[in-house]
Amino acid sequence: MLFALQLLAGAGQADPNQQGSWLPLVTMGLVLVFAYLLLFRAPMKRQEQERKNLFAALKKNDKVVTSAGIIGIIASIKEK
């Protein structure tokens, strides 16, 4: 895929030895932005939504295990 993008970026050049073209940099920037949105941003939003749903479903006397491995029972819940 990267090879195809490089070919597309270089198709408009008149001289193949020409230096300083900005088009490959723009193409690479677009690929990086797309990768960030696809690989990092979407999973983080999904995890945050799952965490909010989990906290919203908690109620008094539920058994929980913390990330440190501590087992406990919910005594009370406050909104904030």
C-alpha cells in the first residue's frame, strides 16, 4: 500500500531526480493521521464507554476485584 501511495505521489513529477517535493510528506502525514484514528482513537473511545457502562451498573453489595487484585464489596455509591 505504501508503495502504491509513493507511486501516486511521484506521478506528477516532471524530473525523477527532482528534490524537495512536498507531496510524499503530505501523503505520509495522511497515512499517519488515518492510522492514529483507526488504531488508537477508536479503541480508546470503546474502552472508555465500556468503563462508564461498568461503573453505571454497580450497586450496593456487588462484589468487585480491583486492578491490583483486591477483592471487595461495594458499601455505598455516590454520584460524583
